[in-house]
Amino acid sequence: MFWLEMFGIFACSVSGTVIAKHKNFDMFGCILVAIIAAISGPTARDIILDRYPLFWMINMNYLLIITITSVGFQIFCNPKSSHVDGLLKLFDGMALAIFTLIGIQVAQEMGANIPICILLGVLNILFGGVIRDMLCNEIPLVLQREIYVTAAIIGGILYFVLEGMGVTPWIKEAVTMMTIFVIRMMAVRYDWHFPDISLDISLVKKPNL
């Protein structure tokens, strides 16, 4: 799980750096956003589960990877490039898949029931993304009509279905992550959104008095 979590941290760092760079943050601002994007969700997860010490306090490699990743992408990433938006969504999708799985497994190890495991899997990725977007003056994805949390929930349910079927652990994990990633990328590629259910008041016929 360590190397998988490291890759998730890397993906979150990239997404945080790219959006901060696009907003013209300076070097330290980009690093700060990358750190917050990468560790906020897992930190909230561990606090809720009373899991101490916090993962990034006992292994400084996490913060080192975030810093190196952020600086590297600041040097080589052009915020004006047409590929920046696609890069952000790609790494955001990878982070969504990886962090959802890790959140579920950590909660499972701590004895949480299935709904709580899925909830913490979603929180594991969601919390950092929300704070990242707010810092960068963006509307968080979860507050838009994006197929984002839904992908994580579907993946979480699938994880426990496969577990109940006795599927080999690595296959279960791979299928879960791939399902989440594919749903998210398909939503991005084909512009899938939840329908707007707001009522158009102008269409409501006023009663005759």
C-alpha cells in the first residue's frame, strides 16, 4: 500500500501544482497548494479513525515527494499550454481512484463497517480537492454537477461486492481503481453531468386572481 499511496500523493501534488500555477501562484504558493491537496484528505481520515501518529509525521518522504513534484512541474509545466486542463483531469482521475481505494482499506483495517469504509474512501480524496479548489478560488468539483463522488461510491460498492465473491485481493484492488478511473475519464471525455433539477420559475403559470 505504501507505494500505491506514494503514487496517489504524487498525482494529487501534480493536480494541486497545475491548478495553482494556472492561477499564477508563486513557487511557495504552488508547493503549499500541492501539500494541502495531497495530505488533507488522508489527514482528515486518520483523525476520524483516531489513527495516530499521522502518516506524514512519521515518514517525511511524503512531504519530500510533494515538494520535488511541485517544483519539477513548476519548472516544466507551461500554465498557458492547451494540455494543462487535460493534464489536471488525468492526474485528478488517478488520484480519485487510488485515494478512494486506500481510504476504504485503511478504514477496513480499523474495523469500520462497509458504509463508513466507503464514506472515508470518498473523504480521503474529496477533502483535499475541496480545500485546493477553494484556495485557488475555484468552485469545488463536488459542488458542481460532475460525475466525481459518484465514481468513488460505485468503486467502493464494487470493492465490497468483489470481496464478498472471494476475488483475489490484487484483482479486487485493480478492478476497483480501474472502474473509478474509467468512469471519471468517460465523464470528462463525453461531458457527462447530473441533470439540472432546478425549477424555472418563469415557466410556472401564475393563478388568475
